Amino acid sequence: MKKNVTVDLVKGVACIFVILIHCRFPGALGDYIAAIARFAVPFFALVTGYYSYDADRGRCIAKTKAGLKKTGILIASGIMISAIFNSIASIVQGSGMLDWLFPNLTLKNAAKFILFNRLLFVSWSIWYLFALLYVYLVYILLLKLNLVRFSYRLAPLLLFCNIIIQEVLDFPWYVAGNFLFTVLPFFLIGRWVNEKGAFPSRKLMYCILITSTSMVLFEQFMLGESALYIGTIGVALTVFILAKDDELAENTCAGYVGWLGRYYSMPVYLCHCGIIQVLNALIERGYVVISPYMVPLVVIVASMVIATPYVLTRQKHCHRKVSA
């Protein structure tokens, strides 16, 4: 399926928003930006589900297996990158190089990882890749049993459970922020969007987007921190539908930003948490003096700089494939 420049543009924006969840501006400003930024993970899951669709079940299974392999490689890369940055941060803080690791190798953390994809002592964001790995395995099973269309009905129920778990019962975020209650339902909705095709007018979509964004801000004000708000579901879905149907040209300014989203979103995602760890360690030790308002901007720029060698290598590889 052809890549969509507008979807890539939103991927770039969403990747920056992920950073602003983990490294916030001070005070209420940072909290409200983080609340809006919550659409990023659902958006990525929607995109993945959308591109997983194929009318031919055999091709669909093959495509999913390829995605499973790619995700495994990304997990290995993410763990290695996080280990390097965490070790540097530990040394800066005056601790042993692996002091971030060994105290966390417990049965309790192993259970949290298996059940909830939680591996926060390695990286705050890597849970998504483990969740995606689980989702791909479930998706292959659904394809083989011919139950995908039936599973569409489960998506709203899983999201409803997510909201109840977090906003009503106030459980820890990872009880709902995992493969089952976050990534799987949005993945299935993304696939359903591709299969369904037509949607209401763009004017209605924009109205839903504005209403959903207002709801997110209201929920943040009334309920405080949550990994997923009711409004987040509307924001993620409408932004995705609007983006997939609005193909921008490659040679526009937005097209160039889309290029950044296409090539930079994954390496920036993999390295930003480690950069935050190192920068926080440098600040705590007094080696770096910087305004709290500048910290998120430094992390964004540093993530892109560190990701550039990977991006240049990937581009060369893509050009060689096209030339061949």
C-alpha cells in the first residue's frame, strides 16, 4: 500500500508529542500539552492496523509475520539503545554502570512485564513495541480462525474497559495501558477503517476533532492525569481519518515534514527516553544548567541529531532498492 505523506506528517508531530509526555514543560502548560499528546500512541496503533489490512487472508498473514519480525528487531535495538543511555546516566550519577538494571530484575517486575508489557526501568516508552508484538500474535490467530470481523465488536468494549480502569477505578496506568486495552482495540479500528473506506464529511470530522480536543482538556482539568481520556479516542480517530484522506504532495513544506515523520519517528522514539535520563542526570549533578522550559526542546533536538546517522543509512538503503 502506498505511503501517505499526510499520515507521515502526523507521525512526525505525534513523535514529538510522545517526547512531550515523557519530558514536559513545567506546570499546567506541560500537563495540558501532555493531555493533548495522549493521542499519539492510539494514532500509531491506528496506522499500524490500517496498513495491516489486505483483502487476501494469506497475504495479510504474511504481511503480519513480516511486521512481527520487524518489531522483534526494533525491540532488540530499543533495549540496546536504552541500556547504553541508562548506563551513561548511572555513571554520571556516580553509581555503577548497571545499577539501573540489577535491582529491578525481580519476579514482580517480570510479572508486570508479561501481563502489562511494563519495562519502565529499561525505557518508559518501549512497552508499546512489546504490546505490538502481542497484538501481531493475536491478529495472526484471528486471521487463521477467520474471526477478525467479529473482533471489531470487541474494540469498543476494550476501550470502555480502559476508561473504567483508569478514570473510574484509578488503577495504575499500565493496567490499561498495554496490548489488550490500548494497542489492540486501536489496531483493530485502524484495520476496520481501511476495510470500510467511506466516512462522513470532513466538516463533521473537524467538528468531532474540536469537540474531542475540548473534552481532553476538560478531563485533564477535572480528573487529572490519565494515559487515555474519552476525548483522546475521538482526537486519534478523527486525526487519522482526516490524514489518510488528505494526500499532500511530496514537494510541499508539509511533504518535507512528512519525510521527517517517515524516517525519524521510530529512531527518535527509541532513543528519546535514554536522552532524557542522561540529561536529567547531568542537571542533577550540576554539570548542566538549563531552564526547565528548555529541557524538552533540547531533548527533541538531541533525539533528532542522534537519529540522523540511522536515517541517512536507511535512505541510502531505500535508494539502492529503488534503483535495483
